[in-house]
Amino acid sequence: MADDDRVPWQVWRRKGEDAGLPAAKGPGSRRSFGATWWGRAWLEALEQRARLDPGRLSRGRSYARRGSVLELTVSPGAVEAVVQGSRVTPYQVTVRIRAFSSQEWSSVLDVVSAQIGRVAALLDGELPPEVVDDVRAAGLDLLPGAGEVLTNCSCPDFAVPCKHSAAVCYLVADALDDDPFALLLLRGRRKDELLAALRSRRGGNRTAIAPPRTPPPPGIPAIAAFARTVVPAVPTPPRPLNAPGVPAAVKVLDPPRASGIEVRDLVALATDAARRAWSLASGDPYLSLTFEQDLARRAADLLGTPDLADLAHRAGIPARQLTTWATAWRHAGAGGLAVTIDDPHEVDPDQLTDAATALPHATLEANRVTTAKLQLRLGKDNLWYRFDNHFNDWTLTRPPSPDPQDLL
């Protein structure tokens, strides 16, 4: 990634200024986040839609207020930061959200460029809030939704997110207060690239406003027109809602007392069914899941909540094991779960060359390249997966890549 793709952001305490334990009191210890519309919108999405652990977010908010985030850099699809914890050496934190593809950005620009007032505001360096609606009209969400915020921290805490990652999530609001275009950068477009694309499209539209006049067609006799078979066009299926919801009837209709079904369980199952239906309408490829896959999928929505332990108890497996499965599913879906629970399998030794070169003094076993605290596994899908050792458990910590160098 080029250096000019990265926008550094310095918070109120810089690296080297009392970089020890976070101060219990002092400047900023009670300050709020989100002074602008964009900052508040990010926080609302973070706290209401992204479904991150509220307890971890609260601790991260305290870390952010106390100045524990020393450096923060926004780049396409990622925020990288240095966070001072209780140890002398700061932790390295990465927060990722999905960057839009080129085709998706093209759809967004088609919608935005059709609004003259919106284009004028953008070209003047302003980012009107209505851009959120424009992006939604293209079938996308500018603000992160459920499962989109992926965090990784070098600290030993296996929770997702840890308090250091949560602190960085809150400090992103400060970056948006300073420059709301940072949110578009997170989705993959720098400000200058966006404005250049809009100028190009508006220029093209101006040349297309007055096409050369052509004479109207002569027409055909009515008897010939009625003789033709007119096949109606197939209607375009409507887009699904932006996010799944809870079936309203389940909230008001209690199950019969003699059924032995608890209201909480009924709401959980109905909500999960609604999510599956929404995923199917959105093009979810997982139409048929194994027991382990379906359990990991459900647990991924419960990470950081007491409900995960309850689900593990009902499924008859340890909560710690289900947490590992859920984390793998959240990062990489069925492929990540398979490489987590499957036994080592033999691969061509030449396939391990790049990974072994990147990790000197590593040991090789079947499809795994291992150092003391880091392990790279080559899945049967020929993708590399990174695992970190947390409390003697190997946990998948980020999405896969065809190149092992990308995971280091």
C-alpha cells in the first residue's frame, strides 16, 4: 500500500508522553466521542449494529479517554494503531472493515453523480450526510454492520474485541470528526480519487444531455402490431432489507405452557431463522450446513455474550472450544472452521516454501508451519490461515489469504 493511501491521525496524547499505565485522571478522562454527525454515526453503528461486546466497548472507551491510543492510521479497509496497555511494550492493533470492490464503487458513483447538489457539495470538500442514503440506494452500507468490524491485537487477551481494539474503534470517531472522508477511505476510496471520478462522470453527463436529434420511426400498421406476441419482462426481484430483524409475532405470542418451550429459546430460534432467510435472499452460499458449521455460525453472533456459554452447554461442548469455532467462522466462514477443527493433512512440501521462508526457525508438520506463538495453516482450499496461540489454544485471528506473506 502506497504511503499516500494512509492518513495519520494523532490523538490528544502523543507517543512518548507518559507512555505507561493509562492515567486514572487528567485531560480527556471524561471526554465524549463523536462531535460531528459522522463521528456520532460511526459510534451508533459501532454500538448498535456491529454487535461487538458491550462490556469490552465500555472498557475500550475508558482506554481511549485516558490517552492509551498513541498512534492511529486510517488506510483503505483498515485502521492500524499503537495502544499502550499495562505492559511496557505497546500493543499493535488492526481494525478492519470490508473495502468496496471496484464494481461496487462504480454503482455508488452512478447514484451519487445523478444528484447535482450532492456532487457540488463533494467538489467543495463537504461530505453531506445524504451520501449514506446514496450508498444504501446502491445496495450497500457505508457504516459497518453486523460482523463487519474485524479486530486483531498483539495482546494475550483472546476476546474479540479486546479493550485495546475497542479503544481504537472509539478513536476512529475522532478521525471522522477531523475528516469525514476518512470513512470513504475505509471503504476503499481516497478523497482525490472520489472527486476525480465524479468530475469525470459529470463531464460525461454534460456531453450526453443534448444528443443529436433523429427523426421518429415511421411506425407500423395496427394490425401488424396486434399480431405480434408480447412477452412481458421478468420483474427484478426486490432487494432484501439492509439487515435481518426479529419476527414481530414471536415477541407477543408466548408458546403454550404445556409445550415446555421457553420464550427466550423461541425468540432465539425465530431470530436465527430470519437471519438465515435474509442471508439466503442476499446470496448466502451456505444453503446446507453441517452440525459443526451451523453451531459455529450461531455462536459467531454471540461472541462476547453470556449466551455463548449457554449455547455451548446445550450443544454439549466446552464453551472455550465453541468460542474458538465461532471466532474462526467470523473471520473465514466454513473454510476457517474446517482448517480449525480438521486434523493435519499432507501437502506438497513445495507449497510450504514461502511460509517457511517468512518464518525462520519454524517447524513444519503436514500443512502447518509453526513458531512459538504463531502458526500458518494451508487449507484444502489452497488458502493460508493465521493462528495465534492464546492461553495454549490456537485461534484463527484474521481472514485467509492465498499468500502467507499477507498474514505476517
